[in-house]
Amino acid sequence: ATGALAVVLPAFVEEFGVGYLFYAVIMMGFIQVFFGLIGAGKLVRLIGAPVMVGFVDGLAIVIGLAQFHSFKGPCSDETEYHGNSTNTSSRLLSAGGDSDDTCWLDGATIGWQVFLVLVTMLTVWLLPKLSKIIPSSLAGILLATAFEFALIRPVGYSTPLVEDLASVEGTFPVPIWLDAQYKDLLPSLGAGETWTACLPIAFTLAIIGLVESLMTLQLVGDITQKEVYPKKECLAQGFANIITGIFGGMGGCAMIGQSMINVKSGGWTRISSATAGTVLLLILLVAYPLINKIPVAALAGVMFMVVIGTFEWGTFGLIFDAFLPQKLRHKADRHRKVKRTDVFIIVLVTIIAVMFNLAYAVGAGVALSALIFAWDQGSEFVVKHVSLREALDQNKSESAEGLLSEKASSSKELNTVTDEDVEGNAPDIKIYQLSGPLFFGSSQAFEKHFNFKSDPALVEVHLDNCRLCDYSALCSLNAVAERYKELGKGFRVRRVNTKCMKAIRKAKHMIYNYDKNATPEDNEYELLQMEGMAPWYEDAAHMRTHNNGNNAALVETDDDTNNHGQKVKSENRKTSTSISSSSDSQCEQSVTIV
């Protein structure tokens, strides 16, 4: 197995056996294909920059630490290695790399290994400055191998080779149902135990594999400055794992180390990946005798250069500047300060990646980023009291700028109301103006801003600068409306922007006294209005115009006023939605005022 999958699989194989593993890998492939079809790969956009930095830093540390196993061997009284003797090979194979019974090699062997590591690293670093015809990593490995057999072994020393750890010889695979060695190990697909054992681990493997692969995909895309396609990656990896399981493979995902070597060597297209797979197959079948002779130290040198190129060395500066007082930052001319929470996410993701695995680290980083974002957004929510005069002035200002509906802005009376009208005709009303997102993180604070007992008989809430983000927002509006209803007070929502209106219309039967038997236009007229004008506003304007003698046709008795109101109401129902241009914070689709 490759990548983070290698952390999960050993325990499963130990419990159920290798036969169950193949079926789990096949199921993992189908799950990944399903994720690709539904577009789950787009979720990679939720991975922020702090998580990405922590990911690459943790990855670099993990790769770097893994290379030190090249300097270890089985604990034994014999401290020198002599070529590729059977005794040396068997002892290294029994060590198993990560076994607890491994010890550091003798000083002379480690010294020669360090020499080969430095030769490889210098070649990888210097050759691209001179020529890019030959991949620098390949040249470094060839040069280190030449030193091993032309210099080190002739003087009586040797360093471990690939064959001392494990031979890369292989055979062409056949489907597991046709392979005699797995005949008695495969469980029955019709047995319920097979599905209950394989499905949970398959789902876990699919998630871990896709997370690490999509992170690698995004990292490579950032380096190459090319567009990436998460959906294709999910589908391709899913089909690959299905085929892998059928032919007895252990499954896999993206290998960040190989990807970095590939990109750093100039392999920026998928042809390079296909070539790598084809060459690897040829090595397993034909060229394995040559690969077996490569010094392990040469491979470690290549990987150390990958570590240097992968690690974000600017992380140390970000951490230092984040905790440096502002005066000292200005004095030292350091202006790379980021939020301390972002720095904490970087450090946390890095630590989890080193201590556990990369997939868990990314999951923890994304979850913590989401919590911090929700907390910050909840703090941005503001409720303030606005006087009626301020609300009217704002409405007239928007009318002048063309932000209200055509019918409302064309009304002469709308722009001719004076302070006298407000003082003489305005009802006892209190206006709450909301700003910011209303969601689960701010809903409790929202309800605490209302003075239910001391508020007047009519309360308006203006949502022009607010966003109703989720179900909690609708529940909060309902809760406030119910509290006022219990006290016998009116509650209306005004200045509803387009997104809020869309959410309310979709959830209309969850809105506080929404009449299921009435038409949408009637409900929106009674409960919601885009612009914050009350019916008395135009009545006052009509009356003042009549008193000045400018429009004698507008003289109304009390009954006439009621009839007028019904006429306006009826007309508004017919034109309940009209399109008008607006900024992002204002309405694009408005319900005409009464």
C-alpha cells in the first residue's frame, strides 16, 4: 500500500487476512468512483492555506525522518557489512526497517553512506544549473552507484544496497480468483461477514486516499500553475484501485514524494506518470537485477532533496512574527504578520502529520479552520436600533440612487415626506437593523438583542445587510416572532435582500405565521417587504399633498383611506416581484412597498 493507506491496512490484514484485503480494495475503488461522480472532489476547496502549509511541512518531516532508517540495521555483534553477502542480506531483511530491534550501523558504514548522500544531493542541486537533458535525480543515483562500486568496495567497505533490504523482483499478476496461492484465502462474497468486515475499512481507505491525493493534486497544481481536475482524480484513482484489487494489489493513493521528484525533474504532464508506471513494471519483470545494486544511501539523498524543496521554510518567519509584539515588528521592519489562529493550525497539522498520518492531520486542520471561521463570523453579527427618521432617509437615499423598485422610486409622495409627517402620523414603532450573517454561531446572540417587554406594539427587523445562512437563522426569527406574538405585539420583517427572500420562500411553511392557504404574494405582503416603508407613510404624504391643494383628487375620508389601502395592496400583490439593479448588500429582486 502507498501513502496514508499503509497506516490503516496492517491491523485489518492481521485481523481478517489478505483475502479480505483484496475485496476491501475493490470496494474502496467503487466508493471513490461514486465520490467522483457526485463531485465530492470539489471539497478540496475547503482546505485553506494554513492547512496546506502544515500539510507540506508535516510531509517533509515524515519523509526526512523515514530516510534515517537507511542508517540502521539489525542489532548484532557484527558491526561491519561486507558487500551483498547472504548473511548481510538476511539480517537486513529480518530487521524490517521499523522493527524495534534495529540499531545504528557502525561508524565507517554510516560515514560512507553520508558521503554517498552528499554526492547525490550535490548532483541533484548542481546539474539543473548546467543542463536539464538528464534528470538530476537519475544522474545522482547513477553517480552514487558508481562511487559505491568504484571507490568504496575496492577499499574494503560497503554500504547496504536495495537487494539487502528487499528484492524488487516480481511476476506479472493474474486475477485473484485464478491465482492458486489465494484460492483458500478468499472469503465468499455472498457471506454477510465479508461485507460487514470490508465495507467500513473500504470507506475509511477511500476517504483517506482521496484526501491525500487531492492535497497532492492541489500542491502540484500550485507548483506547475496548471488547472487541476479533482473529479478526474477521484474517478481515475477509483478505477485504478478496482483493477489493483482484482489483480491482488494492496491499493494506493497519491505518493507525494514521487510526485515532488517528478515535478522537480520536469515531468509536468500525465505522460510522466504513465511512463513511471510502465518503467516500474519493466523493472519488476526484467530490470530488477540492476535496481538491486543501487545503494540505499543514494535513494536517501534524492529524498533529502525532496524534503528541502517541499518544506515551507517561511513557516518559521510566520511563527516568529505572529508572536512578536507590534512595536518590535515595526522596529525590525517585519510585516508578515498573520493571525495566531492560522499559525496554530499550521503547527497542529504538522504535529498530527508527524505523530499519526497526513489524512488525519488534514481532517483536523479543516475542522479547526471551520470552527474558527464560524466563531469569527458569529462575532461579525451586529444588531443596532435605527430611528424611524434614519430609516426613511435611507429609503429616500436609495430611491435617488435607483436601488428601490421602479414603482416605489417613481412615487412623488415618497420623496416629499417631511419631519412633520413623521412626528404627526408615525405609529409607535421600533426598528432593529441587522448586519452580518445570521447562522448557528450568531443565533443566540441575535435573540438577546431584543427588549420584548419594553418594545412598542410594532417591531420591524430590517435585513438589507444581513444574510440568513441556515435553519438556525429561520428558527431564531420564528422564536423572536413568537415572543412578540405572546405579548400581543406586531413583528414584521422589512428590507429583505434577494438571498434572504429566496431562503424564506423555500422554507415558507416554517416561517412564523405563514398562512399555508394563502398565496405567496399575500403572505409576502403581510409578513415581508423589501423596502422599509410602513403603510402610514404614503397615507401621510397623500394627506399633506391634499392639504396643500396640489391634488384635490386625493381627498379621502376614513372609509376612502381604507379603500385606498386595499387598492394599493391589491396592486402590490400583482407586482410583488420586480427586478432592480443593486449592490451585493442591497436587493436585486424586490417586493413593492405598500
